[in-house]
Amino acid sequence: MWRLKLRRWRWARRVELPAVIAAAWAAPLPLASSELRDVSFLICDAEMSGLDPAKAELLSMGWVRVEGLEIVMGSAEHRLIRNRRSVGQSATIHQLRDCELREADDITEVLSDFLQAAAGCVLVFHNARLDTAFLDRAAKQAFGTPLLLPTVDTLWLEQRLLQRQERPIGQGDLRLGACRDRYGLIHHSAHNALTDAMATAELLLAHVAKRGPGLRLRQLL
Amino acid sequence: MTDATISGDASELASVREFLRGSLPFNELNDLELETALAAMRVSYHAHGERFSVESEHSGLRILRSGAVDIRDADNKLLDRLGEGESFSIAGLNADRGNVMALVIEDALIYRLPEAAYHSLRSANRGFDRYFSSQRSRRLRRAARYQPEPNAMLAPVSSVMTRDILTVSPELTVQQAARAMAERRVSSTFVLEGEELLGILTDRDLRTRVLAAGLNNQTLVRDVMTPNPESISAQESLFATTLLMTQRSFHHLPVLEDGRLAGVVTTSDLIVARKNDPVYLVQHISRQDSVEGIADLVSCMGHLMVEWVNGGMRAAQVSQILTAISDAVAVRLIQLAEADLGEAPAPWAWLGFGSQARGEQLLGADQDNGIVIADSVGDEDLHWYKALAEKVCDGLALCGYKYCPGGIMASNDLWRLPLARWKETVRSWTRTPTGDAVMRVSIFFDIRALYGDHRLAESIQALMLEAASSNSIFLAALAGNVLDNRPPLGVFRRFVVDRNGEHRDSLNIKKRGVLPVTEIARLHALAAKLPDVNTAARLQSLVSAGRMAMVDSRNLTDALHFIQGLRMDHQCGQIQRGEAVDNYINPRALPRLAKEQLRDAFTIIDEAQASVRQNYRAGMA
């Protein structure tokens, strides 16, 4: 957490923080020693038009909160993002089409709402590196700073769990669906940012339950 | 929230919404209530071994999305085992009895409706509330007794009325009208002035008001018609029409569409409409003069059953009717044989055993029959009965009632005996009751005379009741058999919780569901010396005799009716697909609601068996 604070402090010296970022950073950071039931998580997923943050752009975001180790269904949000370039062939993966996205919200608006929801929360992604690369890039363009929020990655958690159990990790074993299979979680047929966020949230809860009671935030970071 | 968000959410939470909609009692909620419930819902994951009790942090209604949970009381006794789609409220369970807790037996994903939202839904929706205020058994009763299927008698009268009608002007003479009626071969005509229906003129009017009254044939129709006749609207049901016509003794009734005459319905139209009525079939069977004629009539029984079931007839009624038909077939075959062989040398009776005696046959029933002859019969006359038995059993086989694989048939010398020998046989059964022997003979204890001197059958039955009720060893052996046929809770529950489906096996719903109930009822009825043989009648008499609690009797009856209903639906499906009829049901293929109800039914049977163990086999393995 201290490293995160340091990076925030550096950015705050370099640029003038816009109100949304300032508000998100003003919320007290959870202690690494906190019990998980006392931590608020915001589980997120994003759909993009490609894998390279320099070329592709964000098309949609989904998020849902976990409080007291329970998913708060009413907090679920799914937002489409107005695109600048055509989604091209990527439409076959995320099913989002240009005509739907043309009417959607501007990235700055979606990110502002996301930051508001994220205040005081630990973010959770499955394969955080990819999503945060896109989100940070978009945040820098919109607000001048990256998001710099505490983040947990279920892909990494699962990888570490398998390694600790000395189980071989085959290709595809760390995909969201494969991870869920190991906990007997049901397959979602639809595939979008919010279903994946919900699926990730269920995976987080299953992972935590598997590792037993009394887990602290430190053990997820 | 923008439009994009809303449409996005709608598609996204769809799977959760669909899941809830298919779960009891969320199926009772309207769209708005369901959305409210959805928004308040919390989701959590619980590993095997976790438990919920009144001390647990969160309360409310918990619905299993996946996994399994055991509900146990303070003594750790298993009260219920829940699987996907089932729900429980710890506070609710503890309102009935203290210290009930839920134990996760297979990792579970649980949806929780918080206490406040749960209560506001209960007070807003009566159907939702009723589910929780009532017992599991009541839920089953509703399923067994309430089946909103359309009935053939609810079809509109327009479906059977004659549209081709004869109309006459009021200014015609009765002779002209009678001539027109004779030409068209109709017994009534309508008197119209323009579009308006003035009256009706029938054969009967011509007879009583013209001929008998001595009027001449130039009398005008207007003067002798029945003015302002009763009529019925084309949308009225056959039921309402039949009721009106029988109550008022009408033989013809004009049918109006938008206030204008559209047709006529006659009493014979109504009879034709009921050609699939079982009463009609039974009467026709009794008029056949050959085995082939009977076989031909009953060959369509499968399709008739489908029709009755689709018409909303319940399982108990269908099996009653199928039994009445097989009774009629047997009786007619006996009568035909008697016509061949001449009069019986001594009084006798044709006996039906098992499901036929109980009035609980469905399709594909085997023959289970015998003959009892008065002791006055001479040995030299016994061949008459043998010849009759062979004719009747062969005839039954031709009509689709298979030969009994165990040989329990009147054509078998063992089961065609004078009364004294029958009594000897019964005594020998109860003298050395081994489990195996008891199982073989238990079917005889459901006995009914189909034809002949009923008193002969009654005296066998009286001895059976006497010998069985006073013989605790016999009853214990019988109870042992009852307990051998456990309801498939193991298999079925594993099916509920096992996602990988190792137990895809279907279950024999007759053997695992129907027989246990009939066996339980038989055991108690024999012990209480009750002469009833029908299972529902036995269960009812057991209450009157003070041998069974009302609630247990009703629960068992409902369980039986529900299982028989499933079995019947299953067989109807097979008939419609042109497959052979069997009793194997794959519980996985059942709709979720039926699955739960089947589980309820099995739970009730399981409890009834537990009480059999206590009452008849206390202290035995």
C-alpha cells in the first residue's frame, strides 16, 4: 500500500489532480491487515477492440461490488463506451457493434462513474495487467494521471494456488472459465463485461472460501 | 442511468432472473417484484462444512444457485436436504423448532435475499408468502389436487352444433313445414321472421299441438310453434349446454352467434361429443359378441388415456377407469365363455388380485386372477372351471393384458380352488411367514370378486384379515418387505447435487414410488383388519379407525397421486411418440417444480417407512 501512496504523491506533485481523481484518492486505503469481510471490493471487467493499448480502445465496462464477502447484486453496472474507431473484427468476440457504441457514453463519463464507485474499494480483475493497461491509458488521457487504486488479480491468485499445490499448469488452465470449473461454478453463456465481472466476483469468493476463514487482504495482494 | 446501461443490465442479469423465475416461490412474483428482489440480492460462496445458524451474521432467505445444504435440528437429525433452486430461511426454520441449522455439504453458491427485502416481498405477494407459511406437504397437495387443464366438456358448444339448419316462415302451414322437415330428415325447424328467431317447431309440437288437438293441416306455423325459445350463445361450454338441456328437458337448443341464429345443438350431438367417454366404452365392451370385437375396442385405450389426461383427468380417476374397463373386458369374456360352456355346475367367483383388485391399473397391466368355487362342487365338475379359465385368460391376453409372469392366473391349477382349499392355502402362508414367501403372496391380499358369488371372495378375505392381523410375525415379515423398497432418495438426491451426472440412471417410478405406498397401506390395513383394498380408501379408513394420523394419511395419498400422475404423463408421452410404455423416469428431465415435488413425495414415503419400522419391526434389524 505504501508504494501506491508514494506513486500517488509523485503524480500529485506533477499534475493538478482533477476532482474525480482527488475524490477517489481521498478515500482511506484499506489496511493490508484487514480481514476480507471488512474490505470493499469492486470487481471489474472491460471489453476492448484489441489487445494492444496503443492501438485498441475500451468498448465497455462492467463492475459489481462485494461487501462482507457478498456480491451486492444491486450495485451491478454495465456501461458501453463511444468508440472512435470501428470495432472491426473484434466484434466477433465481444458482440458489440459500431451502431450500438455510437450512441454510448463518452469514456470520460464512464471513467468518472467508475472512479466514484471505486472510491475506498480494492479493484479486482481477472488478468488485471491487461485491463489496467487500458484503464490507466484512458485515465491519463482523460484526467492526466493513471488510476492508482489497490488491485487484486484472480488470475494471479489462481496461478499461485496451483503452484502451491504443485499442480501442473496447462495452457488455458488460468482462463476465467477454467478457474471457475475447478470450483464447480456454472458456465455463463452470455459473454460481456458485466457477466465476466460477475463471474470473476464469484471466482474471488470461491477462491477465498477455498483458502479458509480468517484470510487477510495482505494474502491477496 | 443511460439507456445503454439499462439495456445492458437487462441482458446481463438475464440468467439470474431466469434462474429465480424457475425457482419456488419466485415463480409467483410479477416482473416488478422480481426486479426488486434481484436488486436486493446478495451472492456468496460457501465451502463444504460451513454452517448457518441463528447466530450467523446475515439473515434472510437463502437460495441455492449450486451445491447442496443439509438442514439439521439440535440433535443433528437430518430434516431436509436441499439442492439447486431450493431455498431456506434460518429464522423461519427456527420459528417452528429451536436450534435448526444448515450445513453446507457440497460447495455452494448462494443467493441471499436480506431479511428486510424478504419480508416486504412476503407482505406484498400472497402466493410468495403462502409458500413459506405452509408446510412442504401442502405444496405437494396443491400440485396433486390443482391441475388447471382444459376439459373436453369445456369446449364451446359451437364445436359440436349443426350449422346446417332448416328455417321456415311463420306464415307457412304446418303441412308445408312438416313436408320440408321430412325432406331434410330433421326433427325440428326454426321459425324466422327476417333475422329474428320467433320460435321453434318440432316433431313433438306437430304431434301434440296439431294432430292430438285435432287441428287441420292448414294451421299456420305461427299458431302452434313454441314461441321465444331458450337459446344459448355459441361460446358457452358443452358443460353449460348439457346442464341447461338436461335441467329443462330440451332436446333441441338454438345456438346464437352475435345474437343471430347460427345453428342448433341436439341431445344426440352432445352424446357424439362424448364418444370418448369411458362410460360409452364400457357399455360397448359389454355388447361385444367376440373376443376380437373386445380386443378391437380396447386397442385404442392408449390413445384414449392420452385424451383423458389432456382433458384434465387426474391420475386416480384414470386408473379407476382403466380398471373399470379391464373389469368389463374380463366380465364380458366370462359371459362369452359361459355361453359356450353352459351353466356353472356350482357357485363360483372370478377373483382379481393386485392392482386390479385395488382399482389402480394403468396401461400395460399384467393379469392377476384366480377362481374360487363353492365347496359343494364335485370333482367331476372341476373341468368346467378349467375350460372357462383358459378361455378367459387367453382372451385377456388377446386384449393386451399380458399373462402373469408369476403364473398368478385362474388357468393355473394352483389358483383355481374350492373355498376350503383357498382357506388352507391362506393359513399356510401365515403359519410360516418367511420374508420371501410373504413377498410372493402379498399380492393376494389385495382381492376382489369381479364376477360371480361375491360372498366366496369375501370369506377368503375375512380369513386373510383374521390370520394376518393376529400374527405379529407375519406382519413383521410384511413390514420387512415394505422396507426393502426404499424411495430413491439416495440416487435422486445425488442427482440433484451431482453436476457431473454420474447417476444419469432413470428410476422405476412404479417400483420405487407407487409400490412402497401401496405396500405401506396394505400392511396397516391388514394389521387393522380393514376390508378396503384400494390404497386411497385404505388410507382413509385407517384414519377413521384411529390407526393413522389424518395428516400422514393425506400426505401419503397426495404422494401416491402425484407419482401416479408423473407416471401417467410419462406414459402418455411415450404413447404419443409411438414408443412402448414403461415406468422409467429420468428425474433430470423433469421440470424443476416437478422435481421438487417428486422429492417431497419421496420424503413423505421415507417418513412413512420409518414409522413402519418403528411399529412392526421394533428391535429387529
